[in-house]
Amino acid sequence: MNGRSIAGRAAAVTAASIGALALLAPSAVAGPLDDGIGHLSELAGEDTATKAGVSAIAGFTTMVGADALRDISAQFTPFTYAAPTFGCGSNGPITTIIAAATYEGPGPRTEASLNPGDIRFSASPRHTGVPLASGLSVAWVNVNTGHSGIVPLDGQTEFLLPSLSKTVHTGAGTVVASMWGSIDYFGVRCVMTPTVGTFVIPDLPVVEPEPVEPAPVPESPLGSPGSGETAPSAPRTQAPAETPAPAPAPTTTEVPPPPPTTTPPPPPPPSALSVGG
């Protein structure tokens, strides 16, 4: 017999017990709740474990009554009972899983706050070790609006391991939810039978994030004009001494060469005289 068959049979037994208690209560008044549970039955199909989870919601709402659920105290937030769990545990193959839900209430909001109308379902098994896989599911129905759904708890941590949680938008109103399924650890599988809880989601306005104010600009050390304050004198840097420009090179005047001297021609020789004749 594998884990799925154990989960199916255990869930069926738990759902049958809740259904037997429901026979002692008056029949539910037709309204949005019936439409929501009918939608869950269509989503469940023929899956044995899912049908057991939906039957747990139907039996619980029939036993308590839709009118009483609409007026339930907002402080009633945990799941009604710890879910009997088989196949794991620190002291044997039987233990429990605590299911819970978190939603936003009136008060200051932080970065980790949920959006109005959202609810975060989570499970805390009484078993040591790190979960390796999550087969948990949650079926929910809003008693006031009739909206409903079935979601897996497939959230992950920053290390990509199952966080055993899931955030769902159910809208404001009284939400009835059931949780069931399995959780795999190293070498063992925890099979969780259905547990049921009621949660009142307040109708809160959507708060826009406050604008971030710019950082203040530091005052200038020179002082503001008209304040009468004298700004501290800044240290002066002595300018380097100017280097004198080099003296211009002396200009050279070219002197023309003296004209060549003309040598007078030699005197002509004396002419010959004829003597006698």
C-alpha cells in the first residue's frame, strides 16, 4: 500500500467522521455557501483525497451553520484541530500537523504585509528534517461571496525547497478552508488527513505606499546669502612664479662688401724721336 492509498483512506475516514457529526445539525440554508461548495465538488472530480477535503468543508459548514460562520469572531484564526498524520514522526509512524493561516488586520503596514483580501496558509509538521517535496492542498470557500478554489501549497524558500505555504486571494469575508495531502522527507512520507479552519478576512482599503522623501541636501559651507555669516576662508594656493621670457636673439645686419678698387692703367711709354734726318 503506497502513500497515496494511505492518504485516500485516511482522508475518507476523517471526512466520514465529520459527515456523521453533520447529521446531528440542521440543514444548511441555500445561498452563496452552497454555490461555493458545489464549485469545489466540481474541481475535486474523482480524486479521493481531494473529495475527502471538500467533504470536510461541507460537513463542518453544515454542522456549524452558514449564519453562525458569517458572524464568527475575527480572533478565531487557527485551524480547528491538529491533523492526524501517518507515516512519519519523531516517536513513531503517527504524528500531527498544525495548520494555520495568516492575513492582514487593522494596524500599521510593513513591507512584509499581505494585500487586503489575501490569506497565507501554512503547515508545521511535527517531524524533524527538511521537507523535500510538498503534496499538500487547500480547499477554501468564502461564505459571504461564494467564491471558492483548490490550490496546492507549492510555495518555495530561497533555497528552492518547499515552504509548506501558499498565499491565496479569497476576498473579504468568512473563509472556511481544509488542508490535506503529503510531505516527503528523506526516506519517509507524512500523510496528512484533512483539517478544517475558519478565518475572517477583514475588508481593508488598499493602502498606497507612502512616497519616499528625498534625502536632505547638506548646507553649503559658503553660507546662505543674507545670513550675515562669513564663510571660512578657503586656503589659497600660491600661484607659481612666472618664468621670464627668453631675450630675443640679436639681429644681424648684413654689411655689403666694399666695391672693388680700380687700378689706374700704366702710363704709355714715351714716343720715339727721330734725330737727324
